[in-house]
Amino acid sequence: MTTAYDPFGVPGPRRAPRDPLLSLPDHPSGEWATAPRPAPRFGHPRPASQFGTPYLPSPAGAAAYPVVADPATEPAVLNGRGRSRLATMALVLVLVLVAGWQAWRLDRVDSRLGTSADQLTAALQRQDQLTERADRLEQKLAAVFDPEAISSSVLPSVFRVRAGNFTGTAFSVGDKAGEDQANLLTNFHVVESVWKSGARKVFLERGEDEVSATIVKVSKGKDLALLRADRKITGLDVAPATVKPGQQVVVVGAPLGLEDTVTTGVVSAYRPNDAEGPTIQFSAPINPGNSGGPVVNSADEVIGLATAKARDAEGIGLAVPIKVACDTFKVC
């Protein structure tokens, strides 16, 4: 018996010749479809075509090719690209949330800054209002006339002058004296007798305190004299402005030798064109011994030197303006 070989070289029984037409897939006899198939070698499926002749699928239950699962029935498994895309989306979401949170915080900070700016502006406005009120109150307080406070400030600088047989008043002014010295002003008629005698020494008294002083300069026409003491005495401030009628004043002196005497009144008139020179008229009572004493305003500033009392009259005192004395002796 002759042995035949299949295309894969596996020996098998010899078969009778067949009509080639019967082997066509579309032949009505269907012999091709029912023809037996040799088993695949080594258990592997035959290729989809051999020598141009296709094979039909393997019978049911004996699938020779790998089975692919249906995507609709099997769970999807993400590959590396899918996982990377998911991580990117999660990162973008986190960044969006962080940006939103930061924007919310910035909005709150901006709102707080706006509120703080409004509060600061209101506080500054209130401070300006309080400053204006304080200035007004200070001006009102400055206008308040307090003879007690004025006297306490002025008295330590005022002394009784004993010049021979005459007494009067002198006060320290300015700070242009030498070290451990003081310049004092008084009337010329208080020290006139000593000056004319050729002597120059007078005495300044306050209680039990006595200080020697020297007559340095005099102005007979203006009734002024400059004394210098060999001791430091605080000088009084001088008023820079011209006096006006109605201003309240304190006069400090030693009338009839009674030191540390204080009287009050007002500026009755300012007479710049008097024959004997500019004169301040005031209403505070004065007496002999007040001559040379300071006439002080409500700001503790000297406006003049009490000079005389109108004869046979009450409430009419006269003073030399302090500016005249300062210009004469250049010590203020």
C-alpha cells in the first residue's frame, strides 16, 4: 500500500483521487466543509491558510486560538498611560483647590486691610479733632487770669532795693549777665541819691536774704537804672507784643517797704506819645516802694516797670514799657 504525506509531512493512508471542483468552498456538494482535517502538529493550531486553502473554525469546545474577554463583562485594567492621566487630573484638581483657597484668603486679607485703613483714617480724624480741642482749651487756660500762680512764678525774682535812705523794688531780667551774676532793673529815682553821691553799691533784700548789687548804668530821662548782683537770680521773661487796654495784670513790689506785695488790675491805657516817653497806665493799686517793680501779664511776662502813682488819685498807676528798658540797656 502506497503511503501518502500531507503537506506537513505527517504519513497517512492513501486516498482516492477527487475531482478538484468538489474541493472548492462554494461547491454545492459541500464536501469541502465536511472533509476531515488533520490534527495540528504538537497541539498548535494550523495557520489560517495553507497552500491558498482556508480552514474553517475548529469544532465547538476545542478552540485552538486564545479567547479574548468581552470588555462589557470583564473589569477594565488601567495601563501606565491611564494611571498617569488620572494622577495628572488629581494634581490639577488639587492645584485648583489650593488656588481657590489662596484667593479666598487674599480676599479676606484685602477686606481686613480696607477695614483697618478706614479705622486708621477715623482715628487720625479723631486725633485731629482732639488736638484742635486741646489747642482751644490751652488758649482758654492761657486766657484765665490766675494771680496766685503768677505771683508764685514771679516773686523769687523780685527784691526790695535799699539805696541809702530810699527803698524801692528791683527784679531780675534776661540771662545775659556773667556767670554767677544777674541783671536787675529798677527806677532811677530809687537809686538817685546813691548815684549822685558817687557811690554805686545798693542792697537787695528778701526776707532775711540780702544780696549786694552795683549800679551799672542809669537813664535819667527814662527813669531807669541797671543793677548787677554777684549772685545768680532767675530772670523773668519779657512780653514781645505791645500791651492792649483791658489786659489783666499783676504788680509785685514792696510798697512802704512791705516786700512781696501783690496787687491786681488791668491795663487802662497805652500812651506811646507822652511827653516823657511811652507810658502804660494800669489800675492796680501801688504806693511808694512799688517803684521799679514788675507789671506782669497773665502769661508771666513782664510788660513794664511800675514808676509812679498819679498824685491825689486812686487806681491810676504808670509804668515804663519793658521794651524801652530792654532797648536802653540791651540786657533782655
